[in-house]
Amino acid sequence: MSSVVNGKDDMHVTSHDKQVLDQIFNPGLPYGDEVDTEDNVPQPGEDSEEVKQAKDFEIQGVRAAEAGNVEAALGFFQKAVQTAPEWPSAYNNRAQALRLKGDVLGASADLDKAIELSQGRGTAACQAFTQRGLIKKKEGDDAGAKEDLERAASLGGAFAKQVLVAMNPYAALCNQMLTGVLDKLRAGGEGEV
């Protein structure tokens, strides 16, 4: 139950309530796992002029990538890294562009740096763990991929959770069976369900 105090909603949620909600919204995680729902864990120097300028370069890089110009995007992300070398997001974005170009080693090095700089916390870390997990999966390192994707999932990464579920053969089989049952129910339930 919540009450309004001084114009603010004063809601008391117990840790058990949080675990139940996590199971509803994050069914791929084991019961009791904590999910970091903080989208923006403060990063060192986040408000500095260098980081603000790097963010501008990142925006230009994203626009270039969306327009299909990966080379230009890579140039903007390179400028972001040079402008704010301690800003993890710049490395994460450059890694994405490097991955698109097929430079897996360069992308992996940038993702390692993004994780190091972010101290494994926040949005940049979540994205870096997800990207690195996908690279490891593509390279055949399923154990390493699972580890990175679990870290991303624990930081709230919805896509990482989906990939983890797809990697689990039992979950995939269960999902396939459940889909079949639901399809039969929607079609009018002919025969046994």
C-alpha cells in the first residue's frame, strides 16, 4: 500500500516483493537473483566537458551507423574515445562499429576496456557484457558467452536474458511445447492439449 507524503508516493516494497516482481519481469533468472534496475549508475567524470563532447561524437556516430556509413561511425567513435578516454560508453560504441566491420579482436579489446572502466556496473557494462557474450557465442565459447550474458542479465539486460533462455536446451524445449499448447487453445482446442 502506498501513501502520498509531501507530494511524493511513499511506497514500501519488501525484498520478498522485489524477488516476486523480478520473477514476473525476469523469468529467465533464478529465483532470488538481484537485478540492477539502475539504468544510469554514475560513472566517474560523467559531467565533465570531455564526456559531454564525447557524447556528441557518439550521437554523430550512431547517426552515421544508422545511415549505413560504418566507416564514418567508427571515426566519430574514435574521436569520442580520444576526447574522453575514461568514458566506457565510447569504447562500447566503437566496439559495435568494429564488430560490424568484422574486427572481432578490436571489438573484444574495446569491450574489455568498457567493462574495466565501468567497473562492471551500469548501462555501459550491461551493453559491453552483452556484446562480448555474443562474440564469445559466435566464436564457439558457450561457457564464456553464458558467463557474460548472465552478468548482463544481472544488470537488467533484457536481450541478454532472451539469449540465455534460447541457449538453454530445456528452456527452448519447454517454450516450444508451451507454444504448441497455446496455439491449440487459440485454435479451439481440437483434441487433447
